[in-house]
Amino acid sequence: ETGVTQSPTHLIKTRGQQVTLRCSSQSGHNTVSWYQQALGQGPQFIFQYYREEENGRGNFPPRFSGLQFPNYSSELNVNALELDDSALYLCASSLVREGRAEQFFGPGTRLTVL
Amino acid sequence: DAKTTQPPSMDCAEGRAANLPCNHSTISGNEYVYWYRQIHSQGPQYIIHGLKNNETNEMASLIITEDRKSSTLILPHATLRDTAVYYCIVRVPYSNSGYALNFGKGTSLLVTP
């Protein structure tokens, strides 16, 4: 069983640029969530996708957007990058079923905005 | 989702049991207790979850008090590889509006030789 993978592992961008981060869900999972983790903090929920539709969003501005594809892979897009967007971005997949919805995380993409 | 309170840090000697407490006094009847851990620079890892009965798996045991206002994660024989930040999260398993995990700051566990 293949776990959650993310690409790239590291990325450096400059302020004002746009970035796309990618995630491949664990086989058989139908839900993907994205989190932002600033240095020294716990992960913060950005949004979740279920069957290609956004299904919950945290306190992040619209310049954070996402997509989920039919094969359950996903992208996180961030426009107009700001210095505070520097963080570890985590993708988590899960199979939602009665009473259970553990999330399985990928290794993350480390984004640095200069 | 109910708020949780965890000590910021704990130490444990290798080979001994690590007992990580979590207070969740405002937990409601349909909320589960989840535990995740995050080893430095890696993604969080699911450990265990429970509703009201004690649970055990290959990684850990979860003890939930009868009133469900607190719980303890037990690593029976801690190893150096168990050094990580441990997060206690309380929430419903799923809702129609999605289900975010609210990680908080967690407990930084240091296992020493």
C-alpha cells in the first residue's frame, strides 16, 4: 500500500510569486486535507476536499486554493506569496467511513518565501 | 470541537513507560479523543483514538477516564525513536462540513538514554 506522497520536498519563492504544491493520496482514500505548519507551531487546517469538492475551510484567505482530481490526487495553490507563507505544508488523506476518519499525512513541502 | 490542555514538555527514560496526559473537560458525548505524534520535520502520524473505552494497539494504549474529561496516552516501553511532539485532539469523527484536526501545541516528549 503506497502512502501519502508530496512534491516538491523543498521550494524557494519570492514575495508576490505563485506556487503549486502536489499531493498523492494513499490508495483507496477519497478525502484530502491541507495544513500549514509554521515553525514551532502545530499544523493549521487550510481546507479539505471530498469527491473533488471543497468540504471545509479554515481561516485562510482566498489566495489559498486547491483542487482534487478524479484519482484523488490534489494540488494546493497559493497566489501573491507573502513572507508569512513560509512554512511546512502538509497533505493528509483519509477514507471517511462510519465512525472512522483517521488522517494519514505526507512528509510535507517546506516552502520558503524570500 | 472541545479544547484540550497538555503539558508543554515531558521527559522519559528509555525503556520506561511514558504517560502523556490530556485534559478535555468540555468534551461532548459524540466526540472522540485522537492522538497523533510528529517526529521532527516529518508529517504527523496517527497513533490511536477512542470514545469512552480504553483502547490498545501496537503503538500505544489510551486510557479515558469514566467522566471522559481527561485521558492518558501510554507508550509502554519508550525508545529514543519515540521522541516527538504528541498531540491530543478531540472531535467528532466526521461531519458534513468536513473535519479539521485542531492540533494545538502538543507535548514535546524527550526520551533519554
